[in-house]
Amino acid sequence: MAMLTEEMKTFIENNLAWVATVSKDGEPDLGPKMSTYVIDDNHIAYHERTAGQMYRNLLDGSPLVIAVANLAEKKGYRFRGTVTLHTEGEIYDAQVKVAQERGTKIPTCVPVLEVTEIQDLTPGPTAGKTIVKD
């Protein structure tokens, strides 16, 4: 597994993440996820609240890509890996509690990305380059 640095974890927690999937027909889907959070050194998750196309894509086996960027800092990261969908159990129950405390919609699912590759999204010669890959 690719390891998230402390700087990356802070960056994820403090910036808007964009999540991408693809339908079984090859149509890409991209959307912001304000609920994105870091679980540990190797896992990023978010609350899937709408249960729309992106969720259907994940149910159909789509890969999940999470990108986080900050325009003012001109910095960003892209995270790739394998996704596990949690609709019950410890991870899901904890995030239902978080949603209730925040007054947000209870998630239908909590997709968890096990990070296997991290790419640099900083403009310039390193843009899109892999920082670490299993």
C-alpha cells in the first residue's frame, strides 16, 4: 500500500476532494465530495449520500480515483487504489454517527479507497507523475 504522509493527510482534510468513477458503458462521472476524510496512512473515505450514478458505478465495479487540489497553493494529489463499499459495520456505523452530529444526510454507503498509487497534481514538470506506487 502507498503511504499517505502527514502533510497529505492534512491537505486532504483541508481541501475539497473530487471523486471519479466510470460507468459500465465507459461514461466518466466526476463530482465533489465535501465529506472526504482520512482513515489512516493507507485509506481515504467519503460519505456517498446521493446514491446516484457514481454509487451505481461503484456497485458495478468501477475503479475510484480521488483528486484533491488547492488553487491558491497551486498544489494537489491524485489517489488511486482499490475500493471497498461499507453499508454496515464499524466504519459505516461510525460515519452515520458523524453525519448525525453534523446534521448532514446519513450516507447510503461509505466507499473506502485503499491507496496503492499517489500522483502529484502540482503544475509544472511533475504534474501527473507518480510519487509512490505499490
